[in-house]
Amino acid sequence: MQSPNHSEEFYSKLKAQLYETTSWPSKYLFKFIIKSDPYKISKIEIAFDNMGAIITSSVSKNGKYTSVSIHVEMKNPEAVIEKYLQIGKEVKDVISL
């Protein structure tokens, strides 16, 4: 999933899938891939500040890209989608998985 380029239909389907497969509130895993840029990594981490998130990052073999994984308790699918949209707006060229 790449934000914010997805359509309203995409997010509608995602929301339905999340409701069907998970009991809410629930832990959710966000995963983002970006070019290795400390500023962009920081922007992602700040978006989850004060949420009790566990954040890990891993740099690719050649150091060009960084994967950022965030495990965090989310209250419902709408909150998950809002967070994807927020990151997509705040961090240029992020890939959301």
C-alpha cells in the first residue's frame, strides 16, 4: 500500500478487511520503506510518539533504503487508515506495506 495515492475505494476495502479479520482495539503492524534519510525516519517515528509504539528499523544491505516497523495498539480500522494517510502526507516517497 502506498500512501496517499490510493483511492477511496482502496481504503474502504482495507477498512472492511480489518473489521472482518481483527477484534478492535488491537495491536497493528505498520511497515514503511523509505530512502535512508534520518529526517524522514524521524517524521515517521514522531507520528507515533506517545502512543506506546514499539519501533524498529532496518537498513538495506546497500544502505540505500530503510524499513521502519511500528507495533502499536490501534482503536479501530479508521484510526489505522488515518495514520497511513497522515504518514503519506508528511513523508514524501514513502512506501506503506
